[in-house]
Amino acid sequence: MISVFRKEFRSYMNNVTGAVFIAFLLFFAGIYVTAVNLRGGYTSFEYVLSNCTIVFLLLAPLLGMRSFAEEKRSKTDQLLYSLPMSVTKIVLGKYFAMLAVFAIPVFITGLYPLILSLFGEVFFKGAYIALLGFFVLGAALIAICMFMSTLTESQVISAVISFGALLVMYMMNGLSTTVPTSPIASYICFFVLSIALGVVFWLLTRDYIISAIAAIVCLIPLNIFYFTNNAAFGGLFGKVISYLAVFDRFTDMTGGIFDVTALVYLLSFAVFFVYLTVQAVEKRRWS
């Protein structure tokens, strides 16, 4: 795993991708520090990080798009599979390399509260709790983009579908209020998601039987639950979407409170997509 990590980290730092990622994240952080703290007169550094989350929509796909898509396109993934290590270690080596690149601008950003303290009082506890949440949120989003990279051989397509997925997550809380609260509306939304899950399984396995089984496993309990107690579906989809809003979990950590629930949720999100990446790469290794 260490050898994969070193190779990937060196590749990012010697490539324009790593430089652009670090530069743009620091650039936007500097803009928000100037606008919010210096010109706006707000002493809360948490507002800066809260505004910077939108930058992830562009930068996380930029970092994750080449992780596996480029390997598949150039056929160098076969060299990875020949290494005397498990697929899990290969995936973790790549993932930790991306986190290391991400940690560089986060560390530099962590110096901003110290600089701001020279001009006024800064709530350091709230600032660094928010910074921890910011890093964990980025780790979760990078894991999503890494998984999306396993679905295609094109870096551009990988970046586009990653951007689309993150955009939906960014707007998820707002979308939850636009869904009709009627039971039939929630049922239709869950039905579509079950079919979408089958499509995702097909992209991962290229096996129609497994994909159909995955969709049916979701559809059977969905239909049983709906036709036995359809009143419980009233507004249910909106509540589920609101609960799954990843960006809102970070917002919970910008009030100076160390929210363990939000932290565990974001870490679980990252672990889940790392696991999906391992399964996708494992399937390709033996296919």
C-alpha cells in the first residue's frame, strides 16, 4: 500500500492536477477570508469554511477523476493487479494519496485563524472543529469521486458524473422540500431509486441477473410496505433525502459544537464508497 501511495502522491504533485487543486482551494479560501473576516468584520472563521464547501463541486471531481479512469484507459491497471497486494490496499493507497494532497491546503488554511487573531479575537475551538469537519467532508466527497472513476475509462466522463452526483448532494436539502408529500409521490421516488440501484449494479458487474436481483430486493419490501401501510409514505421520501444530506452534516459542525454524530456519518459515507470502489476494482480484476 505504501508503494502505491508514494507513486500516486508523487504523480499528483508532479502533475498539474495536484497544483491546480491546491492553488484553487487556497485561492477561494483567501477570497472568503478577505470578504467575510477582513472586509465583513466577522470574527467566525467557520463562515469561511461553510462558504468554501461549494468549491468541492469542482475540485473533488478534478482530484478523483484520474484515480482509476486513466488507469483503465491506458491499460496500466493490469500492472496494479499484478502487484503482490490485495485490491483493498491498492484502493487505500490511491485514496490516502488524494487525502494527502487535500491535507496540504487544509493545513495551510488552518493557519488563517492564527493570522486573524493578530487583528482581533478568534474563537479557535469553533474554527478548528469546523476545519476538522471540512476535512472529513472532503474525504467523503473524494471517496465518491474515486468510485465514479471506476465506472468509466474517460476522465472527462468521470468528472462530469462526479460533478452531477455532488451537485445533487449539495442541493439535497432544498430538493427534499420540493418533493410532494403525498404517499404516492414518495412511493414513485423510492421505486425510481430502486431501478437506479439496479443500473448501478449493472455498471459495476455488467451482469443483468445480479442487477435485476438488486432491484427486486429493494422493490419487494417497498411494495409490501406501501400496500400494507401507504399512509406512512406521506412525506417519507423528503425526510429520507433530508437525513442523507451530506453537506448539511458539515453545517452542524460550524456552530462550535463537536458533533460526533455528524463526524461518524461523514466517515461512514467515506468508508462506504471506498468499499464500493474495492468491489468495482475487484470485479474488473477477475473479469
